[in-house]
Amino acid sequence: MAAALLLVAGCRSQTRTPERTRTTPFVFQALNLRQQDAQGRLLWRVKSPEARYDLSRHLAQARQLRGEIHTNGQLIYLLQATHGTVINDGQVIQLEGDVRIQRLGGDPVTIRAARMRWYPNQQRIELDRRAEATNLQLLLQADRATLLLAQDRLQLRGRPQLQRRAQGTHGASTWSLRVKDLDWSPGSGQLDARGPVIVTDPTSKVAPSTLQASGVTGNSIQRRLLLQAPVRLAVPERQAWLQGEQMTMDLTRNSLSSALPFQAAVGGLRISGQGFAVAFDQQLVTLPRGCRLLQRDATLEAGSCRWNWQSERIQADGGVVLKRKVPQQITLADRLSGRLGANGLVVLSAPGSKVRSSLRLRPLSAPGPSPEPAIRP
């Protein structure tokens, strides 16, 4: 490696005396270091328009460093840094200033840090001072990180967090996911994180919504994350919560869903079902199977339900059964629609649809008026 440095054209060191030559760094018009594998394929290369080389210390200092990293003869990473220090003729390369690494491919990734230490023989890059990685939809940050080139894995340690990057001007989610540690493969997109997992949405005006899980797996290329059970979502602004088993976050659709049973509440309304889907951009909750609403003295069961939390409209479809305790009444319908009130109570009706009700009245001698029904047709 030292011989390669000495052969670079444009050496401008001063040579007044042999002793002066040993202590004065060589100044080169260009730096070009490279290493090949046993088959003669390029492993890596670094270039600089100017470098100072200290022969006695085997150390080169370069500016505007540019580099390439290859795997099996294929260019995978491009790197750049404002300043670079090549230690022991390439055993360690320290990159500082505006340091960034770009992984090429169909889902390009940019990795940044204020400082990196690259160990070419170990195929490892250590990142510290605000390490981060970004692709089209994700931003990953941590106090420090390690890029394992042979394994194509980025290990984030020290308060790692993941954010969904805003897309366009249509109010994309700005939630932030914090974990204990996180491993990510930029090439395959595979992502694994150990909990506790805490997801927050700071856009709430009163108190931030939070989602907690025991762990996260998923794939950044497929734009999906799987939250491991138990999972609980709390929305203090609406006095609402939801808890269940494994849930899926779809980053493209900005949604949260599950095919497993769950429990939820909004104010005084209790909700359960066999799976759900929350479309945040549409402000819509869908219960596709086994919808059940319970409040005060009434229960509603239906094949499916939909709730828009902006308009507060609720719609129940398919074999709707509404039961009230006082008075004892059962109403059957194909569809009931209504609105969720501020206290979490629902008023339902069936405009343009046929309903069938059976009502059991108390004897006239029964004392006391009947209370106002919570859910009424």
C-alpha cells in the first residue's frame, strides 16, 4: 500500500537533507488506494485530489475523499467524506466532516454520520456522532451504528428510533418508533428490533398518541412492520384505547391492522371484533368480521362496522342485531347507521331500510320511568 502511494504522480516533498526527508510528509497531487480479492476482483477503492503522507507513521491525510466498496465484483456502496485519514496504509480509514455512504440498488439507502471508522480487512464500518440511514420512506437514527459489509447489516445502538418520512403535502404521519436496539439489512429490507417498543405521534393537540409492543420485525422494501404482542394503542385526546395481538403497520397506506381478536374503547363505548383496520390518512376504522359494540344498556352485533372519527359516522352491516335492556327490545336489520356522540354513546337509525323489532313492555303497575336508551333505532 505504501508503494502505491509513493508511485502516485506529483510528489512535492522537500528533500534538503536526509533527516528532513524522514520528518516532512509527502504531498501528492492525487491519492488512489485499492484492494483486490484472490480472483483479482476489486474489493474497495478510495481517491482524493490531494493527500499528505507521513512515511514514518504510515499515515495519509486526504481531503474530499471518495470511495467504492464492491461485493463479488459488483459495486454496492459509494462513500464520500470532507476529510479522511488512512492509517497503517489502509488498515483503518477514518472519515470525518460531511460523511455519507450510499447503497445502490432498486431501493437506494443513504447512511450518514459526523465520523466513521472503516476497517477494510474486517469489512466493518463504525459510525458515531448522530448516525442515520434513510430511504424513500424511512429515517433511522441512533447515537452509534455498525455497518457489517459482508452481512449487509446495519446495527443501530444507543437510543435507536425509526420514523416514517413525510410524503407530499397530505398530512403524512410523523410518528416515531423507539426501541432498545435495531438491526436492518439495507439490501433485503429485513428489519428486526428488540423492545420495549414505543411509538408516539406528536401531532395530537392535547396529548400524544402512543403505541406499545414487545418487538418489531418487518421489511422496509415491502413497507411493512409487524408489531409483536402484546400491543396497546392509547389516544388520550379521544379517551380511547385498543389492545390486541400482533399488528401490521403498512407504511405505504399509513395504516394499522390485525386479523386477530382485539378489545377497544372510545369514551363509554366498548368495542370488540375479529380483526380491524385503521386507515390514518382516511381517518377510518373498519371492523371486517364479528363487530360488537357495548354501552350502558344496549349491545349491537353485526357482520362488519365502519367508523369515521372525523365525521363521527358509524355504520353496521350484515345481520345487525341491536339489543336493549330497558325496555327489553331486539331490533334486526341489514344495516344501521348513526353517529358517535361526545360522551361515546351512539344513536343509530335505518333510513330507507326495513327493520324488525320485538319489544317487551312492563306491566302498567311497574313503578318508575324507563331510562333513555343509549343505542336506539
